[in-house]
Amino acid sequence: MAGPIRLIRWKTPQGQVRLGVSAGDDAVVAVDAILPGVCSVQSLRQHCRTQSISVAEWAAEILQGSSPRVDVSPDSWLAPLTLSELWAAGVTYEISRDAREQETTSAQNFYARIYESHRPELFFKAPGSRVAGPGDFVGLRRDATWHVPEPEMTVVLDDTGQVFGFTAGNDMTARDVEAQNPLYLPQAKMFHHAAAIGPSLVLAGTVDPYDLTITLAIRRKGQTVFQGATTTQKLRRSVEELVEYLGRALPLAPWTGLMTGTGIVPPDSFSVEDGDDIFIDISSIGTLYNRARIIGEPWVSVPTPPPRVVRIHPGDNVAVTLGGLERGQRVRLGNIEVTVQNAIPFGHKLALGSIPQGGAVIKYGEIIGLASCPIEPGEHVHIHNLESRRGRGDLASVGK
């Protein structure tokens, strides 16, 4: 293991979203300087798949080369990717078990049994569109008075359900709500901006997830009011076990996140207040910063979920779906917006514009086939309307 390789996403002063790769320092290689148009983890993964290499192999080669580095200010960082869903595991550290037992008077060894059980506690945390990034606000419920952040190593699964990398996560919790009754867990865990991830995504295979130091610091009006530390060596359950249980009863959505539980619990006398600054640092990943804010009308807005498609090359006239699309959905990519004409399965192609019969279908920046009939924007592009060029020597000169 040569060392951690991080993926970082940021926004330029002009509003452009960029993706970069770093060996852990401030110097970042911008991916789109090498692969024009590639500005997301998903599109980089798709490119590497077409080249039959892993993202880690591609990134290591780039970092060893002479590609120019850029300095990226932490103020411009975004969440390293937009997740489809975020799930979480509970009671995976001994201290978490003890804290839950103390706070919940009706538990009767409820959490102790979870800690010792073969089956882990898993719960849905948030759709990806409601997960905050670095520098964003995290929410505090207006009907709760005892909030704490829970710093957690967060696993990111790729579009095949395999472990792709790790990031830092903030699992905000309204402890007084959960303390009343364990059945109130969803309300204690699920509210606006109750989760944040970032600032980077460390690629699997470049870091040991069971040897990471996690620290939490909370500052109020410039003064540190709580700090604590732990290590993932104390994590009771393996990443593989948690992922396996998560996938037992439902197909995992592409690019799912899974928080692995907290090993830092502030004392019962402590609660996060409106305006507190929260710093979660995980070695090799970096520091995730968020400010706590009471949920209220002035700042709450429900974001539109991102389009579940990716355009691999800027010259492509089709996009690849990152999740199933239904007829009538609107999909936007840059200045292109289309309405989905028919259901399109995960991993299939979506027409971004009109393609006449006999017209070229372009993917990866290359002609992959010809339209066997006219194709309208938003249509499913597959074998029913696409004649592949692969293996057709008689078409070798088409498009030249």
C-alpha cells in the first residue's frame, strides 16, 4: 500500500464543478485537465472501467506523472460525490452501547443485545440529495434540546455494490428523542441536513480502514467546548459484515453510503447549540467542517435530486444511466435537458438529442453503432434501435 489516494471535488469562483486527485497534500491534479468533461466520481469510474483499470491504478499513474498541480482552497470544497442513499449502522463501538443504555431508561439491555448480536443495527439515514457537504449547515430539530454529532468512517459503495472508498461522516442525532423510546430512532436520526460527508473520498486499497484516527472538536463562539478521539481499531463489526447485511434484503442503489457507527460520545450534560462549529477529522481523509443551525424557514430548501445519468465524453450524444429512469422524468446535463420517453434500466443509454436513421451513436467520444430507426431525445438506446459496429468490418469506414 503506497499511501492514501484522495478524490476531491470543488467549485471554482466561476461556478464550475471540478474533480481532482491527490496523494494527501494540498496539491491536486485536476481530472478534467486530463479527461475533458470528467468532473464526477461516477464518470471517472466509468472511464476507468472502459480502460479495464481501477480508479486507484489510474490515479496512481497520474500522480506519478508530471501533470500540473493546482491548490484548492478548503472553502471551495464540495461533498466528494452525490450519493444515491445514505445508510448508517449503530452500536458498533463499546462506548456507543454504554451511552445508549444510559440515555434510554426503557431499554432493559436493549442496546447491549444489539452490540453482542450477530445481526447489526442498520437504518436509513437520508437520500443523497439531503446530505450536506463540507462547509454546509447541519440541522438541529426545533422540537429537541439534546443534539450531538456522531463522527463516523463512512463507506462508499460503487454502482456494483463494491467498496469504492471511505469518507468522513457526521451523523447528527437528537438524543433526547431517542432516549424517550428506541422506537423513536427514525425521528432522532432523520431530519433536514442530519448528515454530512467529506471532505475527500479515499480510494479503497490505498488506506487501511481499521487503522484510522477519528477526532471530534466542537467550538462555540471561538472556544472549544468539546473534543474527543477514537480509532477504527475499536470498531466491533467489519466493513464487509455491515455491507453484506445491508444487501441481504434489498438491491443496493448505485453509489450508496454507509456510516459505520461512532466511537466518540459527548457527556450527557453536553448538547450542540445553534451556531456551533463542528470539526470531524479522520486521518488520511481530512477534516469535515459544518456549522449547526436550527431548522427554520429562512434556510431550509429541498434540493432537487441530481440526474442519475453520466455523459462519459463531451462529444457523446448518449448518456449512461446510474439508476433506473421512468417515463416522464426530466434529466438535465449542463445545458441539455430531456424528458425520458420510456423506462430505461440501470447502465443503459439515453439519447441526449435526435439521431436520424443511419445516424451515428457516439459514446466514449467514438461511434459505437448506427441508429436502425429514428431516435428521439430521451429515448432508450439499445439493441432495438441500435446496430452495433463491433465486429462489422463492412462498417469500418463509416464516420471517417
